Amino acid sequence: MLLAERFDVDEIATEAHQPDYNVAPRASVYGIVERMPGARVLESLRWGLVPSWAKDTKIGDRMINARAETLAEKPAYKHAFARRRCILPADGFYEWRLQPRQGARKAHKQPMFIHRRDGDPLAFAGLWETWCDPSDADGPWVASCVIVTTRPNEMLEPIHDRMPVVLGEDAWSTWLDPENHDLCRLAPLLVPAPSEWLEAYPVSTRVNKASSNGPDLVDPIEPETLFQ
């Protein structure tokens, strides 16, 4: 598997996923974790963090993103930040840029696809947790995750006021190390990625519908079709 090779994974503990071009909360996504120092595992994680103390998994629908500035304070994230960090690989992500009113056309939010210029997968900083239904001791364990976000870089600023934390390869080991509880060493990693790493281009508004999927969603569209 290409992801396992790119992220120097030691063990693959998941079946291959079908390509997903419009990932929604509750979807199963790839995550790279270290349950033991230096041993990277590629796993499947449910997008939307479910804290260990939650009554049910519905809370995860509200926990798909976590602000870097408050990770150490929020009860839902602080323990995972200290001990259960992961990398969530992705080919890219969508954000919506407000297009102002033009003549008879109303203001419009244009979806943009953001990806690495060099074609490498993005390495989102993430947190993960495991949860079991407190009313069913024999029930299955759910492994879930959340994407850490930060302020935008100069390239993303005109599009959105937040962006995922994208880790450079030199930060992977520090972020994943389960024995690294030094939040002062981790905090400097949670900054915007350099603008030159990324490229953004407009895509079809079909991505606005959760039911839409397929590789054509990330095809660039011509400027004159932005409002169609």
C-alpha cells in the first residue's frame, strides 16, 4: 500500500478503503498511530472523536475538528493531546470561498480543493480515542479521530479563517510518539503549513451534497463556470 510506504508504517491493521472524494462525519478514514514508541500502525478510524466518557457516539458528529489553541484545555481533547495523537493522510480538502454579489448574481460560496503542489499526501495532525458503550460491556470498541485546525496561511486566508494542521515529515516522529507528553514541544508543530506547499483551485458545487462522490469532484473548473 502506497500510504504505508510513504509514512514508513510497520503494520497495516485495516482493509483497503474504497476511494472517497467527499468524506463525511462518521466515515472510516485512514489513521497512522503509534501504540508503542517507534511502531507505526495504519488503522481505520471513525471521523468524529468520541471521548471515552461519552454516553453514545452521536457526540462525535460535533467533534470532527479541534482548535489547536485549546487542545490542552478542552476535556474532550486534552488527554488525547497528551497521549493519543495520530496522522490522518489525505489527498486534499475542501474549503468554501465567498464570491461577492456580481450584478444580478447573488453572493455565492465557491468550493475550492486544496492539495499539495508536489502531489504528496497531506499529513493532517489528529487525535484519536477508543470508546465502548457504557451500557454494553461486551460491545465493540470504536476507534475515532478528530482533525486539528489552526489559523490559515497567506494562501488560505482569502478562502477561510481556519485550516487543518499539515505536518512536515520532520515533525511526524515527534507528533506520533506516545511517550512524548511535553506539550511545550508539541505546541510549535500546530502552526499553518507554508503557503508554498499548497495549491487551491475551484471545483464543482456538486461537492456541496453529501451524497455526491467520485473523482470528478476534484476536477478543476474554468473561472467562467464559477457561478453555474
